[in-house]
Amino acid sequence: MEEALVERFTSYLERGERLIEEGRYGEAFEALLDALKTLGALVVYRETGMLVPAERLGGFLGKWPELEEALRKYSSLTGSEETARALREELEELKGMMSLPSSER
């Protein structure tokens, strides 16, 4: 299950980056927001062994305040170029903090 969540996260992130390059910022923001939610689900799964729906992640992210704050912040925004690019940058930082395994296996 963890591997599937990592693959889903990577897929959303790559899609968001491609859409930014194409200038489709609203769609890019949505893909990157999905990546953020998947990252939240992944860290909760690693810690608890439970799959938690995105709308309930807040109650499980106490150990990861940066991730919890990012979810709260971006879930209330809309997809402009500025927010899509800011979310992409934040995801890169969070990805490093969460110690995601290399996609090369």
C-alpha cells in the first residue's frame, strides 16, 4: 500500500508540473493539491497503518505541523499561477522532510 501511495503522489506531482509548463494553472493546482493530500495520507499510513480520507487527515497530522498547515492553507485557495507555483515549491520542501523513498527501484 505504501508503494502505491508513493506512486500516486509522484504521478500527481509530475502531472502538476507538466500542467504548469503548459500554462494550465487551475488544473495544475488541483493535481498538486491531490499530491499534497496523498502525501498526508502516506505519512499517516506509515505511522498508523491506516488509510485516512483526505477530509479527515487534520486529526492525524499532529506530528507533521508543516504538512497540516499546508493542507489547511491550500485547501482554501483557488488555482492561479501564483498558488500553483507556491504549492509546487512547498511540496518539494515537504517531500524532502517526509523522506520519501527514491522512485528508482
